[in-house]
Amino acid sequence: MCGILIALSRKPLDRAHFDAARDTMIHRGPDAQQSVFLEADTVGLGHTRLSIIDLSNRANQPMQDGNLWVTYNGEIYNFPQLREELELAGCQFKTNSDTEVLLHGYRVWEESLCERLLGMFAFAVYDADTGCALLGRDHFGQKPLYYADLGDVFIAASEIKAIKACAGRGFALRKESVVDAMIQDFVAEPRTWFEDINVVPAGHQMRIERTESGSIRSAISNYWTFTPDANPQPITQGEALEQLGVELREATSSHMLADVEVGSFLSGGIDSTCITTLASELLDTSIQTFSIGFGGNDELPAARQTAARICADHHEDNLGEGDFQYFKDRALAVFDHPFADTSLVPTEHVSRLAARKVKVVLTGDGGDEVFGGYSYGRYLAPRLGPSPLLVPTVSGLRSSANFWWDALLFSALGSERWGRVTKDRIVNSRRLSVRRRSILAPELLQSIDGYDPSWAHRQHSIDALDPFRKAQWIGIKVALASRMLVKVDRASMAHSLETRAPFLSPRLAEFALSLPRPVTNPTPDWYKSLLRQWLDGRIDSSVLNANKRGFDLPKEWSSLDQASLAGGEELLPNCVSAALIRPMGWHRLRRAPRLLWYFTQIERALDTGMFAA
């Protein structure tokens, strides 16, 4: 894993300034930092390297082959096969790195390059002969790739902080992002929290070229064209289980490719247990595993049980409220924008633990999206969704009432008819409520009048799919790339740790997403039915049949103290001054700790000047 930076400018770049921007990402690549400047210094490519494959200096970047240069972040898991194919085409390699495959691959396949890659990646290839660049990002968006087209200069980088430093200017808050965060916990790609900074979407590539006038012209295209078939090909349960085993083993094996030791996160749930168990079978020595708890209702006992069964070299730690408060205060600097998923803290903590021992870990990320676990269960049957807590508030009572009403409807209508009734909920539930209109400032509401925060859900909604598979696909295309993978990348790279997610192998994911729902989940009794059947007998039954817990921390950790909430002082004065919320609007957030945390982060961001006026 690394950090990349590329700039194409009308005027010569200041080399020292460019290098300083590159080094804002030194945590992503502490092993080597280099830049090259081309075209009379109007083009700059920078790289910070975390060496994983071919540890020699020959594999440092930016890397050159004749007129081509590349700066790249990630891993190409099928690079040995691609290298063989390119050597047969006459290409001569100078290193053993996967990076060089991008250079020769671009020369041979040009803009079809991304279609051949299996891995997690964000790269920029620059052609000095044509003055054009190709930027590419992996299928699911595991690796970040932000960009800003500012007229006189085009900048792309792994992190927003590098773009801001390279541009030498601030960027204003995108007002719609405040609403996005309230409705869905994140800002959907390709938008960000900043005006004029966007993201190359997952599964897309961008071509950059100079016009005769010297301006920059860009075009984004979708190279990953897969979508789930509304009428999948028939397959028996036995055939699906057999093929699933093949895909799982191949995905895990390919993700073990490295010239350094590979460890594994082990949360205690079935996803990380599955991947860790498969990985341990591929090693001649004990795999190092890493778990985190928080002194209460966590999954450490299950993680210990699995670690003992596979004879792992197990490491664990406990997260306390002090650790939570410490990283919560650092979150803005790590993410470059407000981020209110409390699981970011244990993810950062377990990454810090693992980074003391290894450079690379496997994770179970993507298991819920690919196999339809946890919250996706609600689209099979109401009781498979997260159960509401009965709390004496209006929202709590409403949530409980909706849950039991759904349960009654499901019993009365049956699964198929209930699914047809509720098929649009994943989209329609994102609409702005009256309650939120009473929190936001009138000026903000007026400036975004007509804005639909569910636009991304509608864009990726496939009406022909059944509700369960429809929810899966929207989750993969929207929330996975925009929230969950952002969290994992930033939290791990803050400690120079590379995370790899075998469940997000394109071939495995496409196989699972192409199966009929009656095969993946034949009854509404349990979610992830196909994966659980395959794991039956391979992992402990107590782990296999346990309810999912995740990284849900005690809610009181993320809440403000009661004295502050009971006081009459304005807790969010910067938000009020910026016309984001009404005066004392935070009063309506007192029983919504997640939203209140979001606004305290926005308050802090405004106070530190993260957003330009």
C-alpha cells in the first residue's frame, strides 16, 4: 500500500511544494518517497512506498519504461499471470514487482488495461509522448483516488490532504454533504465533503489529456460493467457449494501473495474466521492473528477459540473509553473530513496492534455485501434485520412499531408478497424528514432545495432484482465504497498497514452475486445461508451460529456528557455561524448521539479551518 500524487499544470510546478504535498502521505509509504518532474516541470508524479512485493530499490516509484511513467497504490493479485502474457508479447521486465505490469500492460493493452486487473488498486500512468494520463481504480473502491480539476492544474492523489497541499488553497464545504451525512452516514461517490474535489468512482477509469490551448480535458468511463442478472442461470445447491469452495480458496490464496509476512484480523465473526481459517491452511507456519475487544459484549472469546483451533500466533488488546476519545479527536486529521462510524476507532486500534508485527493483514471485509449478511437480512424477513431497542423516545417507539408492523405483514403476506411491498424501502427511506428540517438552518435548506440525498441509491437500483439482491447491489455500489472501505483504508494506513479483503475478489463476488436467492438464502430463517453451509464443519459451530455483533461500542462513549447536554449554552456556534443549523438546533440531537457526533466533527472542522470560507 502506498500514497500517490500526480499533477498536470499549465505553469511549472514548484518541486519543493509538490514534494511537501507528497509527504503529507508518508504514513501510507514510509519505506521510500520519490518524485519525477516532466515536460519542463509542468507534470509531476509522486509516490510514498510501503514495500510488499519486490522489496528492492528497483521497484521504487514512480517507475519508468521508456516514455511511460506510473505511480501506483495497491496490489495486482493476478500479476504473475499477466506478466507471463506480456512476456509472450515481447515485453522485458526489469523487476519482480506488480507495478511493472501496469507499464507494460498499458503499452500493450492501452485503455483496456483495467479490465485485465484483479486486485485493489489506484494508479496513474503518464505517457510523455502524448501528454495523456490514464487513472484507474479497482472494482470495489478499496483504494482511494481523489481528484481536483482546477482549470490551470489537475491534481489526483490517494488522500484529500495531498490535493489541498498541492493546490496551495482551501476548498469550500459542499453543503449537500451535511444532508448526506444526516441521512445515510456518508457522502456517496463521486462526491466528497468538498466543493471541487471528487473521487474516481470504483470500477472506473479516467483519461486525462491536454488540449491545444493547454487546458486539461478529462473523461471518466466504467470498465467494470458487471451487474447481477435478474434471472440467474439455474444451479443446484450442491453445485453452488462446490464452486463457492473453489472461489474462496482461490481468492484467499491470491491475497497471500507477498514478499513479507501476511497476518489476519480475527474479530470472532464468521467472515474473518472463514478467511483466517483458509489462510492458515495455506501456510507452513502459524498465522499471526489480531483481535480487539472493549471489555464487555465483544467477540474476543470467539476469536480466542478460533485462534486456538488453528494454532495461530494470536495477539489481542482491549479498547477503553480513553482510547476512543483519543482517536475520535484525531479522526478529522486521518480522514480529512467528518466521519461518524464509531467502528473506526476499534479498526484503528487493531490496525495499530497488527502493525507492530506485520505489514499486511487479511480481513473479512465485504462478506456482508457479497453474501447478504447482517442488515441485508431485513430484505429476507423483518426479524433478520437489526432488532430495535425499545427506548422511551418518539424515534425509539416509532422504530419498534415499524419493526413489529413489518413482522405482522410478513406473517400475513408471506415472504414473496412482503418483498414486493417493501422493495423500494432501501431508496425511499433516505428522504429528508421533517425532524431534520427542524434542525438545519433555513439558509442551508434553501441553498439545496430540490436536492435528493438518495440519488446514488436510485442510480444503482435495479428494479428487476428481488428486494434482497437489490439491496445487496446498492450496498456494494454505494455504502461499501463510500463508507466501509474508506474507514478500513484510513484507519489501517494511519499505521502503514496494508489490509486485503479476499471476499472482494471480483471473480468470487461476481459468482456469489449471480446466484439465485433461493440458492444463497433458501429460507428466511438465517442470512448468509450458502456461506454458512459451506463453513459448517470447517469452523466451530458456536462461531457459525452466533449473532453478529460487529464493532459496536458502548453508546455512552460517543455521547456528550449530560451536563453539556442539559446546559443552555450553544454547543455548535461555528455550525450556527456558517448557517448549517438553527440556533440551539443541537437540542433536537440530544437523543441521537451519532448525529450529534457528526455535527461536533463539523464544528471542529470549521474551527480548524478545514473548509475554506
